Amino acid sequence: MSLTAIPQDWLFGLAGGLMIGLAAAVLLLFNGRILGASGILGSTLDGAGQGTSDERLTFLGGLIGAPALAVALLGAPQTHVSGDVPLLIIAGLLVGFGTRLANGCTSGHGVCGMSRFSIRSIAATVVYLAAGMIAFYLARHILGAI
């Protein structure tokens, strides 16, 4: 099975990366806060930081609303995501566990932390990228799932 990409796939990745970077810069410049999507979601769910709950809910609304708007305007992209709903739920829970364990996610560590040369964020980014590469290798070459 070969991995092929639609020619414009890299444009979507570039646009998404630019939007995450812009959102991180805007949040830092205008609110003095570091963008960490898992931290924002976690503190909204556990009730921490009630003084900024409107800001957090607005951010989460945009996080959900922007892709929904893009799908409404441009249509849903072709993906190779598994249709196995229990597997997707387990994967999502593992990602959530991992972000809590690492005290941050890709937006917090990979975008904001590394741009500030945080040693902790650099280490976290190296670990989650290595774990992703190992998981992909195992899934593709050992299990034949991809």
C-alpha cells in the first residue's frame, strides 16, 4: 500500500499551521496567555480559571466552529481515518491522557513552548514525535493496519 497525497494537501497543512501560529501570537499579544488547546479545554472542564471562562469558551467554539465552517463551505476532505468508532474513542482518550501527562499538547509545547526555547517543551515535542513515528512504523510494518 503506497502513501499518496492529493497535490493540494500540503496547502491545507500550511494554512492550518499558519492559523495555529497566528492564533498563538494573537492570544499572547492581546491577552498575555500562552496557547495550549488541551490546557484550555482541561481548565474549562474542571472549572479552573473561572475568571477567563468566557474567553476559553470562545476559543473552544472557534476551535470547533472553524473546521465546521470550512466543511460547510468547501466540503469534507477525503481521509483515510478508520470507521471503527470504538478505536477512535480509545485513540482520543489516549491522546487526552498523554497531553495531561505531558502538561501540554502540540500547540502548547510544539508551537508556543519551542518558540520560547523551553527545554521542557523541546523534550516533550521530541518524545511525542518519536512516539508517533514508532506507532506509525508498528501499525504499518508490523500490524499491516495502514
